[in-house]
Amino acid sequence: MSRNPKSPGPAASGALPASIRARSIVLVGLMGSGKSTIGRRLAQRLGMAFADADDEIERAAGMTISEMFAKFGEAHFRDGERRVIARLLAGRPHVLATGGGAFINDETRALILKGSLSIWLDADVPTLVERVARRSHRPLLKDRDPGQVLRELAATRNPIYAEAHIRVSSASSPHEHTVRAILEALSQWEDPTWNA
């Protein structure tokens, strides 16, 4: 994985089992759930590299995600997204933040569930609306009411996000609280069906 821009920091949580560190940790959830911000902090705490799938997709395509949606449509974007995530998961273990729709794609979800430890950052709609209002690059929100879009997305996507290995609440409290909750969940997580 040659393009992970963030180098690992000192590990602050050395108590995690080797089986956890043997695979990438992939954050999934709706836009605004904090995947990128929390992912960077989590990677630093774990002493792992960090990658943002959306950034990697834009770099590979040479255009923004909004431009890809406008020029080629969502289906084309999802295919490219799946290929980029497959490449990232084939590299050394790291923390990966994914776009909100990545885990909804059947093939991409299968890749993530098989090749990584997935964590659903679950946030309520008011928190999501407050967070997405700070940025204007979301193609699914273009010319629409964010609250309505996010309620619709939550209704259809949350049951799919629930397939992730771990669920952690990403509340309106400081991101560091969510990072600590993830570290706690990782330290306690066991699944005999999961092949480390």
C-alpha cells in the first residue's frame, strides 16, 4: 500500500491481541459519523497507518468524487471504490475510513468483512446533520435537505451497517470519547468464526 499518507504514531494501546493487529480496521457508517477524523486518531493511538478511501479514490481517478458522480454516475463510482478498497486491504494492516456507501455495495461489503475487522460508527441523525453542514462536497446532499436525506439513508443503510463486526456509538461528544470506546471494544472483541 504505497500511498498511505499518514505514518504510524506511537502505540498507546499495546494490549490488543495480535489477531486484531493482523488485519486492517475498517470504519463504516453514514456520512458525518466521523470515520475520517476518528480513523486518524484511532490509527495514531494504535501505532498504525491511516488511509481515507475517498482520498485514495480521488487520487486514483484524478478528479473529485462529486465530479465522478456527475460525469459517470454512481454505479461507475462504486465499481472504482470497490477496486480501490480491495487494493488497500491487500496491503499492510492499517486503519481505513470508507465512504458512506461503500459498505452498502454487496461486493465491497464482502471484501471488508472477509479481509478486515469492520467497525460501524453509529450516530443519530441530528448529530449527522450538524456535522455534514460543515462541509459542502457531499454529492448525495446536492440540492436536498440534509435531514431528510440522512433519515432516508439511515432507514435503508443502518440494517446493513449492522453486519459490521463491531458497533460503536459516535455521539456528539468529543471524538476522543469515540476513540476510547473503539479501543475498549477492540480489547474485548472475540469471534471464533473470524479467521485471524
